[in-house]
Amino acid sequence: MAEQNDDPLIRQLREQISDADRTIIESVNARLKLVARLKEYKESRGLSFVDPEREEWMLSYLTRANRGPLSAEGLQEIFNEILDLTKREVGRGEAGS
């Protein structure tokens, strides 16, 4: 294991991966805040929070925008998880904090 920690390329790639991971978390948090605002707005007007047509459109849009190497199946898995997570988090009222 010591050899891996001394390898500059491994260290550099791990730092880049950590940077990418932080970017993912920042993006998810930004998304949660936006969805919380949208939910509040829609509820104040008596509109349903969940919009299956919008979710379907978004998946189609993201699939077209995806340039890989993430597969279409992988993208769908991630997006479905993000949607489920978003609904749970916003439902807890923590996203707007």
C-alpha cells in the first residue's frame, strides 16, 4: 500500500476524483435548494409537487445530452436515484436550509 501512496499519478488522480466528488455534492445541494423553492411555490398555488411528465422529459433530455462514458442505463439509474433522494430530502424540509 505504501507504494501506491508514493505514486504521483495515483495521488494526482485521487485528488481529481475528490474534486469531482465535491462538485457532485455541491450540485446535488444546489438542486435540492432549487427543488425546495419550486415545491414551496407550487404548493402555494395548489399545484402538485411531483410532475411525472417533467421527470420523463428530463430523463430524455439528459440521455440526449450525455456524451459518455456513462451508459444510458447508468444515467437512468442515477437520475431515478436523484429524483427519489430529492423527494425524500425536500419532504424532510432540509433542502432549503
